[in-house]
Amino acid sequence: MKFPIYLDNHATTPMDPRVLEAMLPYFTEKFGNAASRNHAFGWEAEEGVETARKQIAKLIHADAKEIVFTSGATESNNLALKGVVEMYHEKGDHIITSSTEHRAVLDTAKTLETKRGVKVTYLPVDKFGMVNPEDVRNAITDKTILISIMFANNEIGTINPIKEIGKIAKEKGILFHCDATQGVGKVPINVQEMGIDLMSFSAHKIYGPKGIGALYVRKKNPRVRIAAQMDGGGHERGMRSGTLPVPLIVGFGKACELCEQEMAADAARLSVMRDRLHATITKALEEVYLNGHPTERLPHNLNISFAYVEGESLLMGCKEIALSSGSACTSATLEPSYVLRALGVGAELAHSSIRFGLGRFTLDEEVDYAAKKIIETVTKLREMSPLYEMAKEGIDLKTVQWAAH
Amino acid sequence: MAYSEKVVDHFNNPRNMGSFKKEEDGVGTGIVGAPECGDVMKLQIKVQNDTIVDAKFKTFGCGSAIASSSLATEWLKGKTVEEAGKIKNTDIVQELNLPPVKIHCSVLAEDAIKAALADYQKKADSK
């Protein structure tokens, strides 16, 4: 086993060696500009790009012409929201989104509120982190121009009822954008069946390179139009200017092709591994709470809170394992995860949360090591925790008058 | 963000971790912080003839909070009650090389010392 062990695959994934292999020629001998129409170098690069476009489109059941390349999902989210608001501002000024979206959606929505006077509804989620489609329906007004709901949450892995939301959007004739950064390549996504009009995703979450993402923009039923947010050469059907990073695009395409072939097997293997990790931990430790949905969740995600233990100290005790915590001990605000808070998880349990993100290259023995190490560290830190001591003495921590600081 | 060597050392080998019985003679207990803020420190001192002969801590919090309270117990031992009251959070920041974002951990440790001393004083006065 090699250390440190990487269990933070929601943050990013290692590149698949097969992806790197596909990319390499495009850095050197096939270096052309895909927009050069007059010579072989350009044609070769363009061919690489168009093959990738097809591979990407196939994974999500779209047409290759509907793929717009961006620098990543953050840009795709910005382009979708800002581009729709600018293009359709005469039709209305209302957007519906949810409180557990990624910051790239939430902060874009905030900017649209303050700079463009757009009205934004932030829908609540249930205790599992799921958006209720009926809430979407009830929030729609005659001024609503866009619904933006994430496919799966990056912290807790909960998968939203996208198909139902897409159906409501269609019924009401409102555009539906889906931030599917965590879902694409992990679970089957079909933009036709799910009624998605715009969809953001990126390569580095699916064993591809960093710095490349895509926005799916529906071409018919309805034909979606967005205003470009950057002026330039009018690449990508005028929606996103800038010379295409051909090697990254070729890698993105290869990564999608591999996901299409291996996604089902990866998901089956990882969900078994994830469930075993969860079972081993809950068997050994009391007061461990699952965050997110018990079944409607990404196959490689596990998010749990260990009562009486602060998350960052837990990570410090498991420093040979790369994990992530909802504790915000290092953030300037000292606020724990807004996602967990939106689920109604208490601040103390939000501070105690750990996210495990398994991936294509995660080994059984790594997960077993992680379980053992987590159990040891939680046990040690609980011995050190005044809260655990008080709870053991039968004191109800909720009735204690704390000196907040 | 990497932790300083001293923080890592206190975290891996906490000094004086544990508890005294609160009602025991000469014991002062300070509990500061709140679970929803992600830090709770319990610091206890045992005083004989105006001198702190022993100290213990338990902390729920990040590595820096654990290290700050562990260090505080080391410093408290052997000090008089008056000397103990003069320990400043800035001393802890300096000793542990805490970054700005972790200064609140040292503040909490100073508050815990003050709370333990006040509790000891209150118990002594009520006798």
C-alpha cells in the first residue's frame, strides 16, 4: 500500500493513464490550432476536438454540436446563469435554485441579484439534502426564466430527483440548468430523458485533466440561447470565445469514453466498498451519523459525523489519508458546512463530519486501512473530548449554558 | 495548511490529558467554548498553598486547540495562582507558531486558564 491514501475524489481525481496517453501527441506533433482551417495542422487538431465532442456527447446522450467547451464547471455554471439571464431578461427576472448548490452557482446567483436585480428563490432541502420537485413547481412565477438544480451534491452525495424537476420545467416552458459536476461519469445521465436544457460538468472529476469543462446547451425542443460572457473570436458557436485547448479536450473526450465503458462496473465495485467502510465504522463506534440520503446517493460517497470529535482534529490524526471535513476550523468565518446546516444537521455535528470520496483507483486494502485508522483516532479523540465525558456522565449537552466565543 | 512541529507534538503526545474530580479540594475547573463553534476546552488546576501542583485538560477542537490547552497545562504546573493569571494568549501563539486563523485557539486557552482560576478562587472564598 502506498501512502498517503487518496480518499478525496470529490475534490479531484487522478488522471487515468489511458487519458494521458491519448493527450500526449496533441502537446507536441499534433499542436495545431483547431480554428486553423487552411492547413493540415489545423485539420488534425480539429479532428481531435470533434472526436472528443462526440465522446462527451455520447456519455450524456446529447448531440456533439450541443457541447460548449469551457475552462471547467465553475465557468460553465457562470456562463449558464449569466448567459440565460442576459439573453432572456425581457421574458422575466426570476431564477429558482437550491440552498445546497455549489458556490459556483450560489455566488453567481448572488451576483445576479446584486448587479442585475434578478430575483432568486433558494429552495430548502429535506433532511437528506434532497430538493422536493413540488417546491420547484410552487416557486415558479410568470417571471421565472431559469431553474438551476444540482444533479448530486459534492459533500453528501445526495442525488436530486432530476427527471421530475425536468418534467415540471418542460411543462411550464422554463429552462432547466443542472450542475452535474459530481454526477457525470459516475451514474447514468441522459439529458433527453431527464429534460435538462443546460448542464455543467468538468473533466478532472472523471479522471481527466484539470482546466477543461463543458456546458451542454440544448439545440432543439427548445433551442436554448445564451449570451457569451467573453468577447473574442466567436468560437463554440459564438457562446465561448478562446482558442480551444486541444490536448485537454482530447483528454476530456477519452475520460468520457472510459466512463461510458466502465461506469457501471466502477459504481458497483465502489458502492460495495463504501458500504463496507460504513458498516465497519458503525460496528466499532457508537454515535456515528450518516449525512445525506441512505440510498439516493453517489456510489462512491460517504459522509458521516462522529459525535464529540471535531473534524479537523480527526483529519490531523489520520494525516496519511487524504479526506475532507465539513468543519470550518480553518475558514475565516468559523462556520461549518452550509450544506450540512441546510439539512438541519446541528453545528456541532457539522463540525464533526468527514467526507470519504472513493474512486476508480481506490483499493480494498486502502479502505480497510482508512476504517481502522478512523476508528482508532475517533476513540483516542473521544477520550480527550470534554463533551464525550459529559455525555458519559449523563449530562444533556443541549441543556448546558455554553460560553460562546 | 501545515501545522507547526510543536502543534503536531502536543497533538500526538498530549500532556496532562484527563480530569480531576470537580468537587475535590483545591481543584478549579474552567470550561470555555461551545460545541457549535467547534471548540470546547476544559482546563483544571489543583492548588496547594497557593501553588498549582497539577493541571489537566480535555479539549474538543482542532489540533491547534488541543495543542494550546496541552501547552497551558504544562505552563501552569509549578506556578503560583498569581503567576498563572499572567499567562497571555500571545505567549501561546508564539510558542506554538499559530497562524492568524488559529489565534482564537490561544484566546480560548487563556480564557480557560482564567475560568479555572476564578472557579478555584470562588471555592476558596466560600469556605
